[in-house]
Amino acid sequence: METRQALLTRRSIRRYRPDPIPEQDLQEILETGLYAPSGVNLQPWYFVAVQSQEALDEVKELMGGVVERFRPVLKERFQRHPEQVGITSRFLTSLGGAPVCLLAFFYKPEYPSRDGTMQSVAAAIENMLLAAWDKGIGSCWMTAPQQMGFGPELQRRFAPDKGEFIAMITLGYPEGEAKLPPRRDGRYTIV
Ligand SMILES: Cc1cc2nc3c(=O)[nH]c(=O)nc-3n(C[C@H](O)[C@H](O)[C@H](O)COP(=O)(O)O)c2cc1C
């Protein structure tokens, strides 16, 4: 896929077909994350790819708790689109049927510039989203589990010594097409 096309057509996917992701593709996606730029080349990241049924079930059970805490936030946010509350809740608890979910950790919590390191992990995540889309694999980047306070539990269960959990990313082949959420005008200036 041409780079610009990948950048413009990638969408957050919240419904997936059950088809597994070939091991080689999953490894290439993860590898691509490691080639992101990082402040002072710290590479302050760690990723866990969850794909066994048992581990996915554990994540989904935990996501049930995330949704319980998140529901008031969703109701507030989607006042004009109440149907989105159910749609988002179902996605979070089922992971949309994704065969893989990545857990992203911030691996250098002791580094003084938290902003720079956090941006580096975000760059690695975006690299992986685009590498996945290049293979026709959809994704959805989620911070809800971290925002709702479930980071420590995910750390304890999946990567006890790999830093702070910051995001979850579903991966899988899209079921249907996702709409393009509108983009806001006036968000850059050339001086
Ligand atoms: C840092 C970050 C956190 C996000 N958290 C969530 C989330 O918790 N749940 C969710 O359904 N989508 C989440 N998203 C996806 C956004 O809703 C989505 O990117 C946005 O609506 C634009 O749509 P697009 O990705 O299809 O272009 C997140 C995206 C980013 C970059």
C-alpha cells in the first residue's frame, strides 16, 4: 500500500472477523513499532501481544470492569448520540471479536522527561497501526482501561516488570467498513 494511502485510509476498527493473524505478520507489526523515533533513542516501550484464548478471556473479563466505570463518562460524552454508549460498551467488553490485542507499556518510568518518553511510545503505537493496515489488518487504539484505573492489574498479570501500562490496541481483519469520523478544519498554520 502506498504510504499516503495507508495514512489516509486507516480507521479505528471496532468489529473484527475471527480469522487469526499469521504469526509472521504479527511479528512484522511488532518489529515496525521498534523502528519508531524516540527521545534520546531511549526506546522506552514494551509490548505484549495477547492472542491465546485464555489470555484474551482474561482481558475481556477485566474490560467488563472498565466499562462499568466508564459508562457515566460515555453517557456524558455521547449525550447527543446515546446509541454510542451501548456500541462502545459492547466493543470494550468483547474487543470487537479481535483475535489479538496488544498491551503497550511505558518502560522507562524513572526517566525525568515523562512527556518525551510518552510521545515516543505513541510513535511506536502509530507505526504498528500503520504497519498492520498495510497488511489489511485493522486496529483500535484504546486508553479507556488505563484511564479507568485498570493499568496496574494489566501490568501485574501480563508484564510485572516492564513499566507502566498505557494503552491497549486491538488487531484483526475488519468486519465491514468503518466510517471516517470528520476531521476538524483550521488545525494547522504554515508560517
Ligand atoms: C490516544 C488514543 C486513545 C483512544 N482511546 C480509545 C478508547 O478508549 N476507545 C475507543 O473506542 N477508541 C479510542 N480511540 C480511537 C479514537 O476514538 C479514534 O482514533 C478517533 O475517533 C478517530 O477515528 P479514526 O481512528 O477512525 O480516524 C483512541 C485513540 C487514541 C489516539
